[in-house]
Amino acid sequence: MIQIEGLNKTYHTGFLMRPKKALTDIHLQVPQGIIYGFIGPNGAGKSTTIKVLTGLLNFDSGKVQVAGFSPRVVKSRTRLGYCPEQPYFYDYLTGRELMFFYGRLAGLQGKELEKRTEWALNLVHANKDWIDRRLRTYSKGMMQRVGLAQSILSKPELLILDEPMSGLDPMGRRDVREAILSLNKEGVTVFYSSHLLSDVESISDRVAMIVDGRIVREGSIDEITSSCSVQYHIRTGETPSNLSLPSGVKPSSQSGEWTCENAAARDLFIQYCLNAGISIERIDHQRPSLEDILTEEIARAES
Amino acid sequence: MQSLSHIGIIALNTFRESIRDKILYNIVFLAIGLAVFSILLGEWSVFDRAHVIKSTTLTIMSLSGLLISVFVGISLVQKEIQRKTVLTLLSKPISRVSFIVGKYLGLLGVVACHLILLTVVYYIILFVTESSPSLSLLSAIYMVFCEMAIVVAVALLFSSFSTPVLSALFTLGVYFAGHLSNQLLEQVQFVKRMGEVEGFGSVLMEKMAIIIHAVFPGLYRYNISSNVVHQIALPDWYLFWQSLYALGYIGLFLAIASWWFNRRDFL
């Protein structure tokens, strides 16, 4: 559904138009029918990539295809729904009038338009009395729901959402999550960016991690987490001297607990404890979460 | 067909947005107030009262149309970009050309409504003051509309790539240059004929006046109030040729605005 090959994008900022590389050699493939999470820290290039896909930004080089068309072509947007981060709309319209406005732009008319509007508003739990109030009176959560509703109004095959859950309360996040899953069940491909890694882990089929304008990890959640070494946590009865610890072993925040970076470090530490007559009370192993991996990648990029 | 429908939807939305602008009402009421004030001007003037009322009101129409184009029109595109409503709009299957043309037609609709309202006020004033209202005045009002159609296109062109303040200054510049370019050329040629400036300076001045005359839209062509008020016949097909001239400039300005808008990044 989305194909990106060797995408590069540079911004020119300031009076002197100094170049700043925003995306560097991005490669992404989003197959049809999946939920694809796009994660990364602020300013990593998530929104830039999404705006390139929706035709809002031009790019320097590379090949980008959305539903079989270049995003520069109007046709690429006929099967696309998009909700920007913090959606802004004409605040003199009511929520329902806004839906009709965007519906007409998507080619819907008459009864069909009314039917689709009802369907979209119901899906995001926005079909309430406030939908007939002017948008200037809406809270952020209401705006986010209307934004999501307008993006699915034309029943798109591809839905691109930029931070759809940011600023929402737990109920709102749950509603958006459920709406994404429900649309995906109907065959809609969803590509979305998010900071909320727990949500990404719970609903995404595949994930791409972008740091400093480069894709650093890509794959299913399992593929990404299993590609990292497992950490081992060991609890000892007595506290050995830190100075003589084997390499790869660090003390944890709690006294008497130790973190071994890999299996070799674990074995060395066990041997060390046996030799020193220190009792071992517990050994755990833990796979890193997306958050751990992202933090590690950010630290690596910064260094 | 789909593009025409998109243009219509955007134009209607622009019209609805513009008629909510408080500045518009200030300009409309100011124009109506000045039109009514022209009755007093007619009384005070040493010239024929009817002539003063007619020509003053036509000038008010032109200037108030300019103010609407500048203060309402220029912010239209910038507002879409600054408020980021453009992000959702352009992610729909509409071309950026449709967006620009829709915005243009929406604002032109506002200017047309303003002129229709002033025309009604104009004729009421003429009837009340018994200043021989005639249908020939409508041709002068139509010319003001054509002039405004060009000015709105200029405003939209500048607002597609510049800040509102600069766009306003540029648009006012084009308006005054367009009105004065003919006089400037005539003056320069007169001065040259009289031999007051000679040599390279004379050639340079004339060339510059010719360039200004050729590049800026000749808005002086649309000021036919003296012909209409004093019942001086216009050349045959004058309105038709001036309409065509306006269409040419509007097409050019909208094409440049669309081209530029196509190249823009929306962050």
C-alpha cells in the first residue's frame, strides 16, 4: 500500500536558507491490510514522512508510492484518509457541517453523505449532542474525534494518522484504538505515528522506528524485540564488592540486585558468586520493550 | 467535472468564511456612509450635483472593493496555512489549482455582493436626489467589477507566497501603478517631446515607463465614470475588449499563484 525507497528530504530554514536534513534514505514497505506503527522521538521525522505520503511536502529524491500512485498526483489521495496531529478546522462550522464539507470534497452527496457521516461519527463515538455545536467550542479530545471521523468518511483503503492518540484521556485512547482495530478488520490499512509505545505494542502488526531522520528498526514487534539481547536480573543474598564485578554486570537500583547484559555476563557473574561464596536467591530474564529499544537507539544517535 | 465541483465547494466555503469577517462589515458600512455623504458633497460642490454624486459613488465602489481585496482577500490563503486547515483540505483528492481558483471565486463573490449592495444604495441616492439615474451607469459599475476581479487575483497571487503585510503593500502598489501607468507614460513622452530631459536619461525614463505600462495591468481602462457621467460615448465593443483583457490578466495571475502554491511545502 505504501512503498518508500531512498527517500530524502531537506528543509531550508532561516534567512540564509540553511539546509537541514529531515529524512535520510528512508526505506519502508507497508503491505495491504495491516496496522503499521511509526515511532520515534520528537523531531525524528515522523510527521515529515507522513506529510510526504499525503502530498503536503515535496521531497528531494527517492521513490514514494501511495496506493500505486506518486503522492504528487491527486489520484493517490482518492483512496486515502488522513488526520493530522492536532487537527485544525474551520471553527465557524459545526462538527456535522464540517463532515458534510469534507464529504462533498470526497465526492459524496445526498443520502450517501448523511449515511457515511453517521457511520463515521458513530465509529469514533462522536455522534453526540456536541456534534451540532460550533467547532470553536470543542475540547482537544472532541477535535481529535472529529478529525478521525473526517479521515474515514470516504471509507479509505489507507488511513494515515499522525499521533491520533495524543492529548486524549484513557477513554478517548481506548475509543481510537478500537476504531483503528475495527477499521482494520474491514480491510483498511492503517499507518500511524505515536509516542504512546504501549498502544503501539498492543495494536500494531509491524513497526518502524525512526531516529534523527533514519529508520533504525523495522519489523514486527517480536522481530524487533527478539533482535535485542535478553537482559538477566540476579538477586544475591550478600552484596559483593562492586570493584571486582565481571564485565557486563551492573548493580541495579535496588541493593543486592544485579543486571547482566547477556548470557555470557550472567555465567561469569554466577561463577563469580560461587567462587566468592555469595548465595544466589533469584535469576530472571527480561526482553527489552519498544521503549527500551527506542531509548537505546536515541542514545546511540546522540552519541 | 470533479475539479469544477471542488472549486464550487471551496468557493462557497470561502464566501461563508469571508462574510463572517468583521473587517468586511466595517468596509461595507464605511462605503455606504461615504456614498450617502456624496449627497452633501454634491450640494457643496460648484459643479453639477448629479455629476458629483455619480462620480464620487463610483470612486467609492472602486476603493472599497480594493479594501475588501486587501484586508479580507489577502488573509484568506495565509489563514488556511497558519491555522493549518490547509493540511486536511489538501489531503483530500483535490488539486492545488482547484484550491486557488475556489478561493479566488469565493472572494470575488464577496466583492460582487458588496458591489450589488452599493449599486442598490447608489440608485436609491440617485432617485432620492433626482439625479437622473440611468441604466448606462451599470456599465461603469461592471467595469469596477472587472477591475476588482483583477485586483483580487493580484491579492491572491501575493498571498500565496508572501506575508499578509507585504501582500497588502504589493497589491496596493499594483493598484496604484495600474491606475497611473498610462499617465506616467504620457508625461514621460511629453517631457521627452518638449526636450526637457535629453540623452540617456530620457531614453531610460521612457523605457522604464513603457515597461511599467506593459507589465502592470492597465486598471485606468476600467475607470469610465467620466464617460458615463458626462454621457461621452465609449468606443465600440469597449466593455467586451476590457472584459477579455481582465480575463487574460486574471488567468495569468491565477496560473502563477497555482504554480507557486504547487511548489509549496506545508509544515
